[in-house]
Amino acid sequence: MKITLLDGQVKSYDEPRKVLDIAGDIATSLKKKCVGALINGKEVVPSEAMINRDCKLELITERHELFSRVVNYTAKLVTCLALERVFPEGEVVPYEDNLDTDEFFAFFDYEKGLKFDDLKEVELEANKIIKESLEFNFNTTSLEGYVEEMKKTGSSEEFINWTLDLNEKSYIKLAIGVLGGVPFLARYATLAKTSDLFKIEFTQLTGVSVENGDVQKSIYKIHGLTAISEKDFKELVEKIEEIKASDHKNIAKNLEIYHLDPLIGQGLPIWLPNGAVLKQEIKKYLMEKEFEYDFIQIETPVIGTSDLYKTSGHWEHYRDDMFAPMFLPKEEMVLKPMSCPHHISVYNFKPRSYKDLPLRFAEHALQHRYESSGSLTGLERVRAMELTDSHIFVRPDQVKEEFKRCFNLIQEVLATFDIKVDYLSLSLRDPKDKEKYFDDDKMWNNAESELEDVLKEMDLEYKKMPGEAAFYGPKLDIQAKTSIGHEITVSTIQLDFLLPQKFDLKYIGPKGENERPIMIHRGLVGTYERFVSVLLEQTKGVLPLWCAPKQVQIIPVNIVANSDYAEQVRVELRKNLIRSEIDKRDERLSYKIREAQVRKVPYQLVLGENEQKNGTVTYRTYGSEEQITVSLQEFIDKLREKIDRKVYG
């Protein structure tokens, strides 16, 4: 067999060799450092795995980008063993691993219920296992042996079948690991022994919902931190603290932007007064830009018939992400997950001529999607959302110019908020996946080549992402990264040749014959929920003055003597559409100023005897200690100019 190494070197062997032995053939020191290997660029295997046929092999050591994942997987297995020792009546759940984070996770089913304090004993046991310096054993077995060992891990029949399907595509098949006499599903590399970890520390206990046969079951998700040295652990803790400081969930809590109430339902955010103002100000601006770009605002219902979505294809391709249907005496209705079929109905309201196109419908549309409970994340991923939606109906000769026009609008809007974009994704179909994507090669090839041609004409840099297209067509996704490393789509433009065909859309051409329009889906800033989460993180809560919920905090030096003047100032600001609030609490002046800074209010006005006597205000801006005294009118003019120009602070 021939093993191709990362540097292109090829090693030939007459018989199977372990990863460690191949590392030793290269250098003795490499054998000591090797913890596993990346096979053919996609499968990570333990250092004890037997290589028995041709492959590309990339050895994993401490310097490799995947090493942190190996460390996290090791900590997960140590935690699972500790859980089984401390709570033997519970059951470790072999849930799909997400190792590409700073934290590691373990999943546990425990009928008696767990609290975070209950994990103290588990954490002590996990660190005891580290000191025991247990070795990780790895081997492959027969199909019967594999199924038997998998049952010992508590795996359900569905999960075992899933892993067997996965085995068909894997280089290393039917792999089982053992730690401390307890078997585990070996689907990643581990450190050689538990003592290679420095320590384990749990940070959070949450829940996720998993499928158990035909029902959903809630299990516990244990979050933890680990590292191989004290220095690495200290740096990781500092990094996590920085991430928390820029996590939109923490910022939003401090600024009182939104609220989630389990009694109302998971993933159903309530916009608090500050959040409602922020959202409304953003919406006003977006609708102004849409008016500038000739979009026509429409409004459509939040529900539709199941037949509507069967016609569109959402029922077939998107059913798992839709809420369950509502059965009425003679109707079956569903909550709207997408607005495209509704907008098609507006197009079909009356005959259209080629002279009517392009026809640009926009709606700030309330939609509902059934996201799994485990994937719900603050405002970033929710079940009820308002999408900055649009559907544009064009002639074939208008596609390129209209696409460019949409992209220019999106660029202008994102620049106003100073949103940092990670990259542009040219999202294409996977031609082999006939279930996810509508099966029409000619249509897809036409749509994808048309979209890529436009991107080249615009001289844009982009990444091709096969398998990321919508079921009806390719798209350009504008991607950003969140504080916790999630990659999310901020804005999108999608080409659709399919839905006009499914709904038999027509326009009367110049020769009087019926012709088929092409549809462009445009998400200006995605959903308000997700966009606000990005905005909060990228600004760290220091919002632009024009959309800040509270633009001015009025702080009277003496709440009795200066309160009337403070109210006069507030009234004048209100007349000029400047949002302000008077701090009437009986607290020290320095405390009130500091509190306004913590709340990230752009301007603080301090009003004392001199200001009241002279009709002036003394202000300081967020993040500054400089105090400036000006007339009230001058202050109002200054703020209005900044608000109208939509600039920061």
C-alpha cells in the first residue's frame, strides 16, 4: 500500500501499519508527539488505528490545527467515565460531537434530575481520572462485536444504525475504544492517556432535545473547559471571558434588549422596550433604503395552506423545519416558514407585461421555523423571526443588472452599520443529493453559471460552497462570524428558476406571447433577530447614536433643585425626536454617570445650578471623561446632525 504524506512524500508498505508506526518511520520524536492522523483530508483516526490501504495521511501533533479538538474529545470521554462512576443509574448519551469550539461537551440522561451543583462531584472524579493516568485503548471488531459493544454504551438502535451507515463511508470501520474498562464509540483521536490533560472544569449545565424512537427526549448537556498545561488552561479561561463580554446574549441582557420566557416557548423572543426601539429604528432605515431602490412594500398572512407549500416544494424539501400543521374542519394550515409563495400570489394577482418588470416586492415578514431546541441560541437562532424579505420578478435579460443592484443595496446598508463581513459564499447544490435539491440538471447548470458570471463581472472574491444552495436555486450568502465562532448568513441573494415554473408564472412578452419570469430572493439583513445579535457583538453594545434605544441620559445634580430644568431639557429633546431619560434615583452623581457608561448610553447630560441658570447643558460622550458645556440648542443641533447622517456618537 502507498501512504502519501502532507509534504507529498510517499511511503510504501507490504502490510498494514499503525499510525504511530508510520510516524516512527519518519522520526522517533514524531512518534512520541503523534496523537492521531487525518485520513484523506476528512476522517480523524486514533494513533493506534491500523492503516491497511492507500490513503493520504496527515499526522496530528500539538502543532496541528486539529489538536485542540483531540484534547476536547479526550476530556469528553474522561467526563463520560466520571459521570458513569458518580451516577451509575444514569446513562451517557453518544450524541454527535461538536469539537470545533473552545468548550467540550458531554451528554447525559438522568431521570432523577441534575443541577449544576451536582456536577462538583463529577468534576472531582474527572480530575481524579486524569491523575489515574488511564490509557485509551482502541481496536476494530466484527459487525456482531461492534453492535454488542455499542449496546453497552447505551446507544439506541437508531443511533447504532446511523453509525453503521457512517461506517460504510469510513476508512477505519467498526472501531471501538475502551477507557477504564468502559467501551466508547471511537470516532476521533484521543491523547495517549488521561494524565496528558492538565485539568477539567465544568462551566455550564444545559439541556438538549434528542430523538428517541418516535418521541423527543430531553437530556443534559455538560459544558466544560480543558487544556494540556496550566498556561494553556489560564489562556483558555481568559479567552472565554473575552468571548462572554462580546456575546450578544450577555450584552442584550445588560442593555435590556430582549427576553425569553419558557412559559411562552423556546426560541420565541420578546422585544423589550429598548429592543423594540432598536428594531423599529433599523426598520425605518431599511424601508427608506428600499423605497430609494424602488421596492414596493406588501403584507401577507403568517399562515398558509399546506397545499401552498406542497406546490412550492417546501413541504417536500423543508418539512422538518416547519411547525406541525393545524387541522381545521376542511383545511390544513401551517405557520409561514418562507414568504416566497405568498409573494408569488401577489405577482399572480393580475396579468403582468414585460414592461412591468422588474417587479420588486418587499415585506418585513413574520415567519416561524421549527428549529431543534438544542440549536436555539439567543437571538441568533430562534423559532419566531421577522425577515427583511424581498422577491424580485425579472426578465432573463434583467437578471445580472438586478443582482448587481441588490448587492449594491446590501453593501450600502451593511456599511451604514459598519458590519464586518467574513467572506462571500457562492452556495451551490450537491449534484448527487437528489433528495435535498430539485432534480433538474439543466435548470441548475443554467442558474449556477448565470450567478457565477455575475460575480466574476463584479470582480468579487468568493468561496464555492457545494451543498449549501437552497432547494430551488444557487445563492450568494454574505457570511459573518459570531463571538462563539458560529458562521452565520447576514444577507443573501438567491436565483430561482424553479418556483416560477412550479406556479406557472407568466408575463406577456413584446410579441404578445406568454413568457416565464425569473425570481430573485433577497434577504437584506436576514432576520432582525439575527442581525441585532451580529450588531450587538460587533459593536460590543456601543450602538450607533441614531438607533440607540436611549440616546441621552439626563442626570440632575440635585434631584429636587434641578428636576424642573431636567424635565424642560427632556421635553425639548423629545420635540426634536431625540430619545432621553432622566435619572431620578437618589444616588451619588458619580454612580449615575458610571451606570450610564455601563449601559452604553451615547450621551450623558449633567445639569446643575450653572446649567439651569444659563440655559446650557454639560455633556460627556460614552467612553470619554471630557465634559463639554454648550447651549441646549447647540447640543440639540449637534445630535440631530449626527442622527440624520447616521454616524456614531
